[in-house]
Amino acid sequence: MDAMTAQATSVSIEQPTELSTRDLDELCQAAVAAIADGGGFGWLQAPSRDVFERYWRGVLLVPERKLLVGRLDGVIAGAATLVRPSKNNEAQAHIGQIAGSFVAPWARGHGVGRGLTRRLEQVAREAGIKVLNLDVRATQAAAIQMYEGLGYQRWATHPHYALVGETYVPGFYYTKTLVDLPQ
């Protein structure tokens, strides 16, 4: 691609407190595309639109969850959720979980996933979280490479993490400390 045909792309990361009709539509479309490409976040097949809409609205309602969306050229292209333990779990109050992380196939390679993860780490630090955990299917090579490149350390493999059709797919568990922890 020469300079005349190359288009500049801009990536922005936001933490919405509400979703407009357009945002909800873009979020659902990006998630459906990611699921169809095998990069879903638990779903193997995209649910109906009303289930998706309830899911995203529900994420915003749960106090222990913080939704982040990544935009590519102004269009929602991915998302990730920071999940904190419930308030009665004092022993693990320092731990957060990255959940529901995905980037639509058409937006991959532009830094949306990396931007979401870095911003999620910042939000976690601001919330007093010291450790982040995540899990990912072994088939998601690009996500694994990105997380490992960002300093996440694999600490376990689950050989029966996901059942896709009649085939078990392994899953990897990762952790990253966000602050120096006492030994």
C-alpha cells in the first residue's frame, strides 16, 4: 500500500457508563464477528440480539464489573471487562479478572486488544487491584502472544477448558502483578 492509498487509523479506549443505541449495535456486531471467527468469550455461537443486548446492559449494572470498549476509527471494534471479587471476598479483594475480552476480526492488528488491556490495567490499578488474572483458549494464538508480550505469565493449562463440538480445547491461565508484592 502506498502513501496515497494508506488510511490512518485511530484507536480509542473508553469506559462507558451507558450505551447508546449505536454503541449497542456496534458492540453486538463486533462480538458476533469475533464469535464467528472462534474468538468468542465463552460463546461458540452468537446468541440472539436480545440476549446480547441484555448481556451488555447487565455488565454495566454490576458494580464489580467495569466495561471497556475499543474503537477503531470511531467504531466499536472490541471490548474487555474488569471483574472484581464480591465485597464479601476480603481475601481476594486485591485480584481482578479480565473477562469478555475480544476484538472483531476486521479490527485486529491495529492495537485495539493491546489498548484495551493496557487501559484495563490502569483502571485496575486505580481501583486498588494488585493482581490481574485471565484465561484464554489455546486456539487463540494472537491473544496469547499479545498477553505474553504484555508480561502475563502462564501458570496453568486446563486440558478440557472448552468443548467445541466433540473436541476438547485446552485453555491457558495467566496472571500479572500490577505492583510489587511483598514476599
